[in-house]
Amino acid sequence: MPKARPEQSVFEFLTYPQVGGDDWAYMSQSAQVRTLEMQLLSRTVLMDMANAPDFSAAVASLAAGEYALPQGSARFEDVQTVLLEKRANVRELFADWMLDAAVVALFKSRHDFANLRLALRRTLTDRPFGADYSEEGNMPPELIEHVLEEENYDLFPPYMRRATEQAVLGYYQNKDIRQIDYAIDQVEADHKLAEAARIESVFLLNLFRIQVDLTNIRTMLRLRFADAQHRQGLLAGGFVELERFRQGLELGSEALGQLFFATPYHRIVDAGVAYLTSSQSFLKVEQLCDEYLIGFLRSTGQVTAGPQVIVAYLLMKEHEIRTVRLILTAKKNLLDTKLILDRVA
Amino acid sequence: MDYGMALALLGAGLAAFLAGIGSAFGISIAGRAATGVLSEKPERYGQMFVMVVLPGTQGFYGFLGAFIVMLQMNFFGGGLAQEVGIKLGLQILASCLPVGIAGLFSAIQQGKVCAGGILMAAKRPEMAFKAGVVYAVMVEIYAILGLLVTLFILWFGIKWPEFATAAAGA
């Protein structure tokens, strides 16, 4: 387990934790990233898309950028293909730029966990294995299928073996399929934090701790909203102590802002709960969580050269592609513009 | 054996070697930044060039320091007429250190400043001179101070024996 990962009741940072120092070996790659960052979609373009009267107009807003479609084409499938291509390209670039193979493997493990989650859910509930798996992980989906069929988990890398064992154990305790997700989420968080500590990357460690905190905020609010009897799904390893989230499950909505006042997530909880109470929707919480994470990634601008610049670009680009997909999907399904704006603003 | 001569040559060598190493590192840092930007924006070559070559000046300062030592010792005028002596050798060695050490560190740091300037120029070309070159020149000042100290010591701080001036005059 990482050495310095104490939960914090007093935070040593006001808004964002530190992103680490320069690593001049990444100078050329960082310069490329800084140039490519200029091609990221501006807020204006996203707002134009969200405010567009229909799907075609939203697609037309992308015409000047790298997501431009061939002349006359405005089908959702075409946009989808372009977006998936761009996402694959940026992941390939990331793997090329990163000098530390362990960081590449760490980010590829996201796909391993997603594939494993899908495969285990299907295997444990006796459904067909399916073919909708990501090919971008460290382990091919066919091998995952083979291992699960044989029940020979030793063929998995240690993190996947641990996740599988804990998920299977959790599932068979009361045949609750949610236990698979809880187990995989916790093992994934532990794996990321342990690897970040092993690589000795301050940036990655802080990034993953933020991700754990943001996941816990979402989980806490969902559990409260659903008035769920069980209190599972909170992840250990973030900056905020788990006890605070458990208290949040017990307190009234009006006390949540106060509870998180001393944390950097005060605004997310405060504004998110207000929106949730008035609109019965998690849109604002999701938007604020994204905004906080992107803000942290943007703070890598203070680093001239280093792996954090490249990681931040990968995550910002993935976020941009996700946002474009989200807006276009909403437009295609004729969702209200205000809802879209609440989610992406 | 003329230990004084060995010390003097060590000084001249250090001046050129340390400052040269610094320049090589500095240029490599700035150069890598420039290649990264140029891979996406080749039209920015002219702006990048100045910032890539700036850390190279320290290498020339080191060479200049070493060259003046050699000149004072009549290297190019038929050699020396007498032994240098340990005292003079140490004086020459000491005189070479300012330009060598200042050149070594300032060139590396200047390379980093130039790299930052290159990244700035990639996003905001109008800031290339203001933020890139001007800040880099501020670092350059300290290399120049190192060179000046070396030159002042060599010209005014050391009492050169007759052989140098006599040979140079001849």
C-alpha cells in the first residue's frame, strides 16, 4: 500500500493538491501537448452545440474543428465513428509519449477492470459472454473469458486476480450483483493508488485520491437519494475520511454543506445538493465533479515538462470526447437545452 | 615538472569544458521543446531558433576565457621562456572558475527558461520575445558577470611575468 496516504481532516491545500515538479525528459512530448491543447474545443463551441436548435445544427458547430464530418454527413453513427477514432488516436499518442511503461499499463488497466466487471456480471449470472469488450486493456477479452471459464484466476495479473476473487466472494454471500461492482471499484482504486505510490508520482497519487473522493461524493448522494438501507460502495483511499461520508448519509440535506465546509469539495456538495433537492437530478453534481477534476488537470499548466502534462491531456481529451457525445446524444433524443446546459456548463 | 603550467592548463580546460557542458545541456532542453512545438507548427521555426541557441552563448564565454589564458601565456607565439610556477598556475586556475561555473549552471537554467518561452510562443506567438527572449537574457546576465570576473582577473588581477608580454610584443 502507498506510504503517505493518510485520510485528511485538515487539508494541506485550498483548491487543488500539488501536481509535482518538472521532468525534463518529457520536454519534447510536453511541447507537443501544449501545441495540441490549443485544438481542444473551447467553451463557446460546447455552448453553441448545447444551444443548437437540433442535432444537425449541433453537428455543424463542430465543422471548424478536428471532429468535422465529411460534407453533407450528419448521422449520429458517423459522428460516433469520428469520436471513437479520435479517442483511440489520443490513447495511442499517450502510449507513444509516455516514457514510463508502468504509467501506460496503469491507464490501460482501466479497460481491464471495465472488461472484468462486464465479464463477471455475465459469467456469474449465467449469461453469454458477449463481444462488447474494450480491446485497449492490458489483457485481451478472449483471455479474460478463458480464465473465467476455467476458473483459473492465477492466469490473471495480481490486480485482476484480487478483483475477481473479491467480486466472486462478495456476490456469493447474498447473490447481490452490486457486490461485484463494489469489490471491483475498491480493488481498482487500491491498485491505482498503490501503483502511483510505487512509481512515486505525486500527481498520479493526488489525481487518484481526488477521483476516489469524487466517486464517494456521488455515491453518498445517490445512497441518500435512493434512501438505501445498505451503506456500501464508499471507497477508501481518498483525501476525505470515510467517516465524513458516513456522517453525510445520516445528516439532513441542509447540514451537508457544513459537513464538507472544510474540504475542497464544499462547492460541489453545496450546489449539487441544492440542485438535487430542487430538480431531483444528479446533473449538477456530475457537472461540478467534472469541473473540479478538469480544474486539477489544468493546474498542470504550471509544469513546463513532465508526465503529468501528458496524463492531463489524455484525460482532458477523453473528457472532451465524452462531452461531445453527451451533447449530441441529448440533441438526438430531443432533450431540453436547459438540461444539457446544466450538465455541461 | 612544471606544476604551475598544469594548473594553468587545467583552469583553461575547465573554463571551456564546464561552460560547454552547460551549453550542451541547455540547448538540448530548449531544442527538445522546440522540436515538440515544430512537429505541430513548423511555421514557428524562426521564433524558436533564437531561444534554442541562446543557451549556447555560455560555451563561447568559456572558450573566450580559455583563449585569453592561452594568449596571455603566449601559446600561439612560440611558447614560454620560463616555468609558470605554482602560485601563478593557481591564480590562472582561480580566474577560470567564474566563467566555467557560472556558465555551467546558467546555461542549464537558461535552457529551461527558453523551453518555457518556447511553449509560451507556441500558444501566444506575440509573447515570444517578451516572455521568452527577455527572461532568457536575464539569466544570461549572470553568465556575462562570470565572464567579466574571469577577464578582470586575467587582465588586471594577475601579474604576468615578462615572457608573456615580451613574446606577444615580439
